Amino acid sequence: MFTRNPEFVHSELAGILSAGASKREKWFDNLTISHQNLTIALQDLLEYVQRGEDTRFIFLIGMTGAGKTSLAKNALADAFTDLWKNDNGTKIPFMYVPVETNNEHAFAWKNLYSAILKQGTAVPAESVREAVYRDDILRFSNNKRLTLGPLREAIAEMVKRRGVKVIIFDEAYYFLRFDNLAVMDTVKSFAEQIDVKLIFIGSYELQKLAAQYAIQIRRTEVVPFFRYDPKKKSEMREFSAVIEKFASNWPCERIPDFPAAAVELATASMGGVGQLSVVLTNFLGYQLRSKGEIWTPNMFGKALKAESLEEEMREQILNGERELRRKYAIKNHFSTNNGIEEIGEKLAN
């Protein structure tokens, strides 16, 4: 059995332990665990959003299950609030918008704009009316005639009133379903008209969108969110610490010794903290539903995906990670220790 490490126990855990099973499972599912790769990605994101207008597009790219969404909803949200907090607390400096799929033949910008507007103002798109002149008479069209223009104008006004500086688009790979060049043209126009920075979150496919065409490269920054490689001792040590943090916040009295199974968990999650969270949450669900909340060894296997699916995912992740590291693991020569030393001597002269 595992004994909690007091250093890692969340302040809410004591109260959560007395809650019902569903609340405990939800709490653990939403638990954010700090770790090295998250800290690095968060620091880069904060640096890029504070740059001038020439940096408009920021891509957070990593494996599915790396923990990108958790970073955006929790750590990044808190950091943005601290960065741009105001005295009366009326302005929220960022928005988080999941990009949804659709069955259209082209990207449904109207749906996306409607989602942004509704989240920002609680005003549904059907309440927006487009002013049109017909026979020298000013009329307001109904929603069936509503075009993108009035929606964008409404979003621009909302952004101004709320002081929004950043819009975060999660699951941004849905932008890739259609003509990428046309999508990025519209995104560029939207960002400039609304006057915000846009953060796109997604898997390795987003590398195609990030490097779409040369004119946008100067306005684009990519933040890689790497998984932990179980084959590297230093990364495995960090991943093992993450496992211990999760185990220390296990919302049951009986805690399996997950740190002792660190190698198996690293293999099953492919080094992704988000995927690790999914596996552990699945395990927790089985334990919470068992009589007396007693865990059994077969719960581990039940918490994992079928091996055939796991192998397919593994191949996609390895290929995507290889390309991500090749392009973005080292930003430039002067981000290396040698480069820092070299330029430091010259700048100090």
C-alpha cells in the first residue's frame, strides 16, 4: 500500500475524502499536477502573449493526452488572470473556446463566431441582427440572413468591453478538415479585426497549420508540449514524481502503490501526463464502484486501452514527436548553453 507524501497533498483533499464517489472521481479527473514540461510550456506561452502585435498566433502542440487542455483550463488561465488582473475584477483577459466539428463542406465560421459571442456575453447569435438597407429603408434582418460581418463586429465590441487579450482555441485540428490556406487567411483577418492574440491547442497535425505559408511565420510561435521519454532516466524520474503526486491525492483510503508500477504506467500512458491521468481516473472509477472501495489488480488492465489501439496510437505519437523535436526542441543557437555564454560575453562588453 502507498503512503501519501505530505509535500504533494492538495489542500482540498481532506474535504474531498468525505464527499460522495462521483464528486471524488470528478475532482481527481480535474486535478492539475505541476511538472517540468508543463512549467516550460507555460513560461513560453506567457512570454509570447506579452510580445508586440507582430506575434499574433501561438500554437501549443503535443500528443493527445499530454495535458494541453488541462494546462489551458487551469495553469494558463490562472497565469493570465494574475498577469492582467484588475482592481474591480470585472474584466476577464482571455477566453477558452473548444472548436467543434461539423458536417459542412467548409469550415463553419458562423458556428465558431456564435460560440465565441455566446461565451463572451451570454448573448446567443440569433439575438444579433444585421442592419441592411433595402429600398432606402433601414431594416434589421432575421438570423437566417445573418452574415459573418455582424458577428465579427459584435465579437470586437465584446472583446473591447471585456478587455480580452487572448482567445484560446482547443481541439484546433478541426481547422485542418478543410482548405488550410483559406482557413488561415480568415484567422489572420479575424485576429487583426478583433485585435487579439490567438492560441491554438492541438496534436501533432497542427504543425501543418503553424507552418502554412511564409508570410505568417514571423507572426507565429510554436510551443512544443513534450511527453516524457521512459527510456531517458532524467525524464523517467520526473514522470515518477508526477505519479507520486497523483497517488498522494488519491481520493480513497486504500491507495495502490502506483509509484512501484512507474515503468508500466509510463509505457501505458506513453509518457503523457494527461494520458496518465486518464488511466488513473479509469482505475479510480472501478475502485469507487467496488464494494468497500477495495481495489484489485485486474482494475489496472481494465483502465487501459486494447493493445491494438495502443500500438496504433504509439506509432502516431512517435512519428509526431520526432517531427516536433526536430523542428522545435531547440529554438535557436542562442537558446543553448553555448549560445547564451557566447552572446553574453559580447553583450556585456
